[in-house]
Amino acid sequence: MVDRIKVMIVDDSALVRQVVSQALATDPGIEVIGSAADPIFAMQKMKVRWPDVLVIDIEMPRMDGITFLKKIMAEHPTPTVVCSSLAEKGAQATFEALAAGAISIITKPKVGLKSFLEDSSNDIVQAVRSAARANLRALSASVLPGLIRPKLMADAMISPPLHRALERTTDQVVAIGTSTGGTQALEAVLTRLPATSPGIVIVQHMPEKFTGMFADRLNGLCQIEVREGCNGDRVVPGLALIAPGGRHMMLKRNGAQYAVEVVDGPLINRHKPSVDVLFRSVAKCAGANALGIIMTGMGDDGARGMKEMHDAGARTVAQDEVTCVVFGMPKEAIRMGGVDQIAPLDQIPAAIVSYGK
């Protein structure tokens, strides 16, 4: 019998505490052990019984959610889901929560909150389940049964590669896919790259409106230029393009040049953007001219695409289990036989640099 996931909800809204509790109560594998209107009260309760997962707001009395999250991660790292408004002011704070170690984000509107949370009950349950598996406190590697949902593959967006792309050329592309824990992992990789690095295309599972903010932050830290990808952007050395939240990004070849196509479409592997969509497009258009990297993340998005890149002649690298927050996506890519090299996070920048020489 697998122990139930113990959850503490911290939000100054009684309505949010009630509705989120009700949503989580529908899953027999989750137990809400308590709720609190602010972090100070929550910490008092947590001394008696510590949760496996926290669900927290950002703006709260006595202590804001960012400060609370940093305190928790410093003293007793605990997987945390942020449930926050998408207001312009709050969006920056929510992104700071991701940088501070939050596992995932549930965005909530300022109006129609009750109906939104009720409609999003499955997403709340899934977010808690995913957070419970995060590698923050040497959590058990056992996998709880997932929610049953329709799951579209990359075929819904792009046909599979039927033959190898052009042989090697001077143009090179690095494609990176990541999810849970990826904000920190990408910062660790991109900040260590020289300005002469090959062009990079990235899918990071992140809500709409956050990817631009994330790219801007990285751009201020890196020697390379980092920005959110726009339809038609060229892929050139010294530039990293991050797929915008809520859109798929694919690589296209225009003569001797590579560019990205940013399009709408269905959820692929329950994600938009999807790593599989990007990786398949790289397999078709770049083949042996590409390096594929799959890093920390829940689920298997990108595993099939990495196998296709590998079969098309690309070099492929997976982040190792020890340095992953969640060893899901890399594990599946390795299992499918699409990985040439398994590397710790701190060796991935060198793999990119050496590939570009």
C-alpha cells in the first residue's frame, strides 16, 4: 500500500483553501493534512506534521510566498506548487518562485476564481502528484498511477522523418528540452556558454506569459543572447530561442539557413510547447547537424523525438539521474535507446562547446 501524499495548503483566501482541498480530496492517493491563511501559521502546523507537498500563494499576510518558499528550501526542502494570479505585478513574483525552487505553477484569475479552480481540479491533482515525485529530499522513486487523459503524439503536429536530412554542413543547431526543474538547469547551462556557441532552440514546459520573462532574465545573465522565439527567427550562433508558452516551436530550413516556426496546435504529450514536436522537427531538418539535449522533467515528452534525432544522425545527451530534479524525461529517452551520452548537469555546457568546434 503506497502512503498517501500529504499536502498543506497555504493561502490567505478561505475560498482557495476550500476549493483546492475539495479538488485534492477526489484523489484517494492524496491527503490534505492541513491549511493555513499565512506562512507563520503554516510553519506552526508543519512542526507537528510535515507535508510531502506544499501548495502556496504568493501574496499573503505576515510573510510573502517567495520569502516562505526560500525559507522552506533552505531549511527543509519540500516540493512546492505555486497557485498565483496572473496579474502583471504577480507574474514577476511567480517567476521568482520558479527560480527559488517551486516545482510548478497553477495560474488563477482574479475573477471567476471558484469556477476556475473547480474546472482545473485535474490540473491541481496532477501538479501535486508531479511535485511529490521531485528529487528534493531523496523522495521515493516509486511512481503513483497517473491520471487517464487523452495523450496526442507529435504526429498531430508534424510527420515523422522518412529519411535523413542533408549531410553535415557548417550550420549547427543545439536543441534542448526540459520541464520540472528546468528553469534552474537551463540557467546553469546557458550562463556557462561563450558568445560563440552554436544556435540553440529550447522547449521549457512553462505557462504562457512566463517564458518571455524567463528569457529576459537569462539574457541578463548570459554571454549569449537569450529571447523568446518568434515565428521566422533565424537560428544563429550566440543566440538561444525559447519556445513561447502556449505555442509549439519547430525548426525549419530555408536554403542554407535554419529558422523557427512558432504555431498553435493541440497539446502534445499534454504539453504546449512540446519537446517531441521540437526534436522531431530538428531530426527532419538538421539531422547530423544537430545536438539534442534532454534534461530534468516529469513524464516522457521528448523521449521519442530524441530517438528520432539519434536515428537521423544527431548527437544526443541526457542529464544524469543524480543531478535531475525529476529523472523522468531523460530516463525515458535512455530507455528508448536514443541517447549517446549521459552526463551530469555541470558537464552539459562543455558538451555544447565541444560540439560547436
